[in-house]
Amino acid sequence: MLKTSRDWGLPSVTPDRERCQNPWNDGTGDDCDVGICAQGRRKNIFPFQDSADVMFNSALLYEVAVLKVYAEPLLFQIPRDSAEYLEAKRLLKFLDYFLPLPTEGIAQSSLVREFVGGSCFNV
């Protein structure tokens, strides 16, 4: 089982990336992290973001296109009777706006590599 920021008691600041890295298999019995990540952001991040001394936005223009390759198959696995089904469907509709981008052209030093594999950093 992969460790996530939630396993260490930290809020997830990269829920979309984390969802691809650790798809709803964290041993808690929850169907997936889709709703949990959203709840965590609303509780632990959004109320405090205006009072932060510094903010670093690590989003990359091509990030969603790269993550689509990994996220779509996982989101399609969520059963219709799951409480997370509507959120998964919404995310799938959002992903339809992007063409999938293979990781072959992504530099090994790119932050995206930390979530899809092939990073040159030892963490």
C-alpha cells in the first residue's frame, strides 16, 4: 500500500495527482479518495489559504493531460452504486476536454514524474 499525505495526518494539497498515485486503496474501507480529498481541502486548506505567508502553485500546463492516462481507468472502475460515482462521473466529463499525453516526453525532473513514476529524485 502506498503512503499518502493523509496517512501521515497531513492535508492533501495535490488531490488529483494523489488520486492517481494511490487510487482509493488506503485500507480505510472507503470506496475511493474522491470525496475524501475534496472534504480535506474544504476543511484544511481553503479556510487558511488567504492568510498564508507564501503560496506555491506547482500546477503544470500539461499535468491534467498526463494524469488522464492514469485517472480514467481508475475512475471507470467506480461502481454505479458507490457514493463516489457522481463525482467520478463529473471528473470523467472534465477529462474529456483533454487529449491524453504519454509520459515519454516528460522530463525526469518534472514534478509530474513524482506521481506517475520515472522521477530522477530519490524521495
